[in-house]
Amino acid sequence: MLKLLTPHVSSLGYALFVVINATQVWGGVFPFLPTGFQTPSVILAFYLSQSLAFFLSFVCSTIGSWHFPGEARRMLVTLGCSLLFLGSVSIIAIMYVPRLTLPLTLCGGVLLGVGSAAVFMLWQRYFSSIDAQACNYRLILGTALGAALYFCLHLIPIALTAFLIPVVLVPLSGLCLSLSIREMDFEQPMFQDEPKSQPTVYRHLIKSIWRSALCVGSLGFASGLARGVGAQADGLIDSLNEISMIGMLIAAGLLFLIWMFTSARFSMGHVFRIIYPILMTALILFPFMTEGAVGLFAGMTYMIFTFVTLIMMMQCAQISRDRGTNPVFTYGIYGCVAYGIQSIGFILGWITGDLHFNGISQVAFLSLIATYVIGITLLVAVWPYLSNKPRTSRRIEAIEFSGRLAPEAILTDSHSGSPLTSPNVSEQPTATAPSSEEPGLGQPVIPTASSKPARKPKLRFDAGPEYQIQDRISKKCLALSSEYGLSIRETEVMELIARGQTVSAIASALFISENTVRTHSKHVYSKLGIHSKQELSTLIESAPSPLS
């Protein structure tokens, strides 16, 4: 634990990137530049060019990772930082060449949009490549440190801050990213995976995450509405940035407490269902508020969106580790949906910013739109739980905090609260024998003619986000998982190995590649301190059942 808490250069690098984004992308244009040239037309031109370039970068990255998976191994830090530098210089140049305001604004918006998306992808690949606990801690620390550094910039004269960002912060962030990349292991399945050769895996991935991505997008829509209105209101842009940074500090602090003192697993769907009643209550109350209601509406929605984007990065990293899928593809899908819908919200908020409705205030109108979109999203997100159809092929890898898993938190269904069991399954373990084809994995022992073959439990690990308890083997595997700090995916792989499944059978059951199965099995054997299938069987047999 002490080693994990040691400060790492990646936290500082990501914190600097958060500051760069907050001062150059969020909230309209630039809070540390003179407001004289930041007219509504300039703000609209900058945002449209920046958001379109940002969105298209995610689209191109997703498509590119499918057709050119080898590019996931290339970490073009210099290119991404150069785009951020040139974009910032283009905006600063407006103060010295005012007659070129519009072309420089468009150029700066495109460069910053592409550069920001590129560096986001680089950080996502890095955080996906390291251990889950190290990823979560460094990402949380970097987010909190970034918010603190943003407020520290207010202590520096504005004229100096404008040049400090491209000249100092951008190169320093790039240097930290380059140093962090040196510890990445590019031999991991996520970097070796070729999506075109695993279409079933990636189709299942999209089916599993699109509802979660839509949840992020709906919250992005609400923040986009606020951003579109706030961009036309005097003084509201700075407030949006400040409230967003405060929200980042609160979110990072909350997640750090969870990471330090509890064992918790949750996904974006869980977060959305928790946020929903709070957000709906606020949206209902906003129309009855007087002065400052627009600012409060904008600040709260922006705060929530900054929180869920942090969760989104953790979710994408967890999915890439668990499934062995290309991290660019996973993050690209989330980014396309989240930031694309946010841009639609901004445009709608901008259009309705100056409109007046018969007897309906602006805040009331915005609240109605946001309530409708978020309500529809909730319905889509929970529809699988309301329908009578079996919930298959919708497994979402949960974000796992702390090195141990609390059995009481994962032995019950998150919706019914009842133990997760499968009816009519045998409580007897399946005997296995070593296989010569795959190291550490075994084949089922063929029963003799005098014995009646036992019906093997049906594998249904993809039925939901929780670990499925089937019989005594499942319970014992869960006990080992808690004792040795295995992730849920590693626990699933361990159980399937214990049941005598082959590599291909495990890959088919979990919708992952065979190379990913081998990687998880190596992690399991390393954490358990064993070297053979027989040792695993003995260890499982001797483990106590947490539900016995």
C-alpha cells in the first residue's frame, strides 16, 4: 500500500493536462485572456470548430483502431503536445493581429480539439496499461491536483499566465507523459489485439457499453445546454470553470475515500442511477428560483459531467484490462457518444439562449429539455431489468476499488438483494486432469461407463455485472478471490480453469480473446503462488466457502 501511495510522475502530468484543458477548452474560450475579443461570434466559432474537431478525432481514432490496430502501440506525445501548443499560440495571436480574429479562432479551435483528443487518448492508453489500483489512485490524485493547480493560476498575473500555459505547462505535461510511457508493457493483449480478427468480441463489447455511454452522453447534453447559455452571459464562463474545478476536487476526494477505506465495485450505470434522483430534484426546483438560477443550473450540470468523465476513464481502463480489447477503441466509443451529444446540447442551448417563450422562463425551458433527455436515458439504461428477456451479453466490467473484494458486497444481486445462485446445479466439483495443450489449463476427466455423467453447470458469466454464484466451486473461488485480491474477471477465469474448461472455451464464455485468457490465468497463478492446475484444484478444495 505504501508503495502504491508513493507520488508518481503520471499524476503530475495528468494534473497539468487537466489545467491546460480547463484554461483552453472548457467554458467557451480562455478565462486567462482579455475578454475584449471574446465576443459571442468568436466564442461560437471557437466552440464549434473545437468540439467538431474533438468529436471527429474520437471517431477517427475508433475507426483507425479497427483497421490499423498496430497504431495503438505508437505513443505520439510530441505530435499531441505540438497541436496543443500551436492551438494556444493561435488564440494568443488574436490579441496582436485582430483583423485575423476569425481565421485564427477557427485554426486554434481545430488544433486544440485534435490535440486535446490525442493527448486524452495517450493518457487513456497509459492508465489502461497499468494495474487497476495504481490506475485509479494516480487518476484520482492527478484530477485533484489539477483542480488545485487551476486555482493557483489565479495568483499569477493574467498576462503572464496566458504565455505560461503553452510555453511551460504543455511541454512539462508532455515530458511527464513521456516518462510515464516508459513503464508501459506493450506486450499486453490490449495492445496486441486486432479487432478485425475478433469481430464477435467487439460486437459484444459494443452491446455491453452503449447504454453506459448513453448515460454519460445525457449528462453531457445537460452540461452542453448550460455551456451554450453560459457562453452568452457575462461572467458565467469563469463561474463554470471554477465550479467545475470545485466539482473535480469533491469527486476526487470522494473517490479517494472509497479507494482507501472500503471495498467497492461500481459501473457507470450504477453512478447514473445514483445521480438521477439528485439531478431530477434540482431540475424541478430550478424554475422556481430567482436570480442566479441559470448560473446554478450551469454549475451543477457541469460539476456532474466532470465527475462522470473521470468515472468514464476508469471504466474504459477496466474494460480494456478485463477484456484485453484495444483501449483506443473502447475510449473512442465512449467519447463519440458523450462528447457528440454534449455538442448537440451546446448548440441547442446557444439557440435558445436569447429566445423568450410565452409564460415560460428560460431556466424552466432548459430544465424541461434536460429532464426529458435524462429521463429517456434512464428508461433505456434500466430497460433490460424491466423486460422479461434474459439479460445476456450485457456484462459491464465494474470499477474495482481496494486490493481486496468484500464478499458481502458481491454475493448478492444488486437489484433484488438476494443471493446469486443458479437452480438445479450440482454442488460437487468437477474433477479435472492436466492438459498437454495449454499450460495450467485442464480438460474434464471422462467419466467411466459405470458412473452417471454429472450435468455440468451452464456458464452464464455474461448475464450481469456481478459475479455469478453457481455452486460450491463458485463460493470457494470467491473466498480465494477475497483472500488473494483477485479481480472479478480473474476470479471468473480461475473458476472456469477449475471446471476444466479449455482456453478457447473460456474465451467464448467470457467474450474475450484467447490471448487475454492466458494473460488472466498467468495473473491468477502469480497471485495465488501456484504453478499447475493440480495445485489450483487443491487450493480451491481446501478453501472455506464464504456462504457455508
